[in-house]
Amino acid sequence: MNKQSSVAFASTAGARWSSDVSSNAVITSLDETSRTARHVIVRYVGFRSTSAGREYTMRVADGLSSREFVLLITHKAFAAREARFQDAPDVCSGKLRRALAADPDLLPGDCMTVTSQDLVDYRGDHLSSVEKRARVKP
């Protein structure tokens, strides 16, 4: 079984290198275009149960930095069957990706709450093939 490393690797696209015998090669500057075109990777880290609900931790790496966000799905959403435990990390990832698309330099702050509308949107985007066929019929 392969074990994944938690070491982040930076992209070298748009980097200017300087060779110095004593320090090996180092990046001396980054082009602004490479900063705006960076590829974002969102990874599920884990969850913890709190009095409000389940807090899902997601790590965002863009080649230059890594930051962690916490998203909350309330106990009420699970009890009302608006959310399923197995879908929760994917729901949180989708919400975080939309937030990052709107603001690529989004910084971690307070816990982001997954709303009922987020859950409705997720269910609509992830219909089973049976449900899709049922919706197509007149």
C-alpha cells in the first residue's frame, strides 16, 4: 500500500531560477500570471463533532501555500435527512471550491456554515440515474 506524503510541492511554472553553488537553485521571483493561474487542491482532513454539528476540516494547497478551512454541517441538517454523513466531505469541498472561485485569496477565518440551500444544490447536482430518468419523463 502506498503511503502519501504530506509534504507540499510548489509548482515551478512562472518561476525564475538563480543558481548559486553554495545554496543550490532557488526561486528568485514569481510571475504574477502564475500566481493567478495556480491550481488549487482541496483535501478533506477530517471532522470533529461539536455541540452545533460536525465541523469538517479541509486543507487548500495552491502550490505556493497551504491553508485550512473549517465548515460546519449542523446536527439538525443530518437529523432532517438534508445531509448524509457519507456526502458531507463532498458537500463541504464543493462549497469551499465555490468560495475560492469567487475569491482565490480567501483566508481561513470563522467556521463556514453549510446552508440548507447548499445541501439542496448538492442533491440536485448528484441525482442518481433513476432519479434523472424520472425527471425526464413528461
